[in-house]
Amino acid sequence: MRLEGKVAIVTGAGKGIGQGIAHCMAKEGADVIINSFHEETAAAVADEVRALGRKSLAIAADVTTKEGVGKVVKESLDAFGKVDILVNNFGAHTEAFYTRGRPTFTDQDIVEWDDDYQFNLKSQVLMCLEMVPHFIEQESGNIINISSVAGQIPVPSQMPYGAFKAGSIYFTRTLATEIGKHNINVNCVNPGGIYSGMMERGLQRAIDNDPNSKGMTPREYYEKNIQPNIAKNARTPMKRELTAEDVGHACVFFASDEARNITGQSLTVDCGMVI
């Protein structure tokens, strides 16, 4: 097991990509702290980690706030005495993204930019501000920031989201340069499109607007209308669905000793999407 004896925090791990990362790390021997905004989802994933034979702790907290971040770090250190791995997975689209459809730049109110910063970069900065001193003190640590292909590909309707995902990539490389001397690795994973909680909201909107899809669940809609087109999509060379576990495997690699001399890097996991 590549992460035997390690303790990891995964933010935004109540479902989706964070849940997949937590599973993969637990299967490789790590004890995993599960953070989610909701107590119920955090507790459910913590139970799944325990079922895999590892210790776990569920912490409901808002990691876009200093108070929430302080709670996650304090309770983690109190429970386990150390943290070896921090996965900054929390991220989200804003409410405006779902309600406005495909806004142009001039349609995007400044509040959307403020919210996207909170969701997609500020939480990573706050978690690192809280955890880096502990990593420096123990002279080891591994930080993995989850960004997105949206930070690499220009999509006008996702401009605020993509701008801060790109900021995550820059933040990763710059932080790695500063704290590498303390034996701390900082890397970034950029997932492509994955069926997740964020996607479910968009799919639900599509269901609501399509009389032929009434009564479908988001997953049913995805399997009927999205999945069959993956094989036909010229931008997806590997012609298969990307999963949360695919991102989790990349995180396990970055957290393992195999990547001990890899830092400041950005790994894209997207089935070879053609930009």
C-alpha cells in the first residue's frame, strides 16, 4: 500500500470527485478526514472509508471561511496528531451559473466573480495558510489542489470559474517554489468532465426544460443523452467516461513516495480531451 501510515484531509469529499479521492486513498492505506458542507454526506463517506479498513473522521465545515478551515485543521490534528496529505478538492459553480444559462462577459455581475473566487480559489488558499505551518514544523507534507480543464480551455460562459481554476494552477506552482525547501510537495490535478453533484444540477435543468425527459433522474438523463455521445465526440480520443476514481488515482500517485521529487506540476486527467 502506497499510503500506509499516512493521514489525509480531503475537502468537499461528501460526494463526487472528493468521494472518489477518499476511496482511492483509503484503499492505498491512508486514514482519511472527510470534510463536507453537510454533516450527513461527510458522515456517510467517513463510514465508507471505515468499511475499507481505515480510520476516518467526518467534519462538517465551510472551507470558504477562516473559521471553517480552522475547525477542519484543529479537529484533524486533535484526532490524529498529524496530517500528511491535504487535498483541496472543494469547488463549485455559482448559483448564477445554473440560473443564467450561458452568460456573456457583460452579463456576468461582479458578485459572480466574487462567489467563484470564494468557491474555487479562496478555499485552497485558506486551507494552505492553515496547514502549511504544520507541514513546515514536521518538515514534510503533500498538498494536492484540484483545479479543472476549465482553467486551461477558454469557455466564455465559464469565464469566472475558469479564471480561478487557472489561478489554482498558478497558486500551485508558486507555492511549490516557496515551500519545497521544507520537504513539502505541492501539485495540481485538472479533471475533465465527470458525473458529479455539479453536473447533476445542470442535468436537472435540462430535464426541467425537456418535456420528453420528465420524471428522469439526472443519472438516467446522463446515460441516455450524454454517455452515448462520448464515443462520438471527436474531442475525447479515449471514448470512455471519466470517473472520480480516475482523479483519485492521480492524487494517490502525487501523495506517494513515487512522486517525492515531483512538485509544482499540473496533471490533466480528461481522457485526452483535444483542446
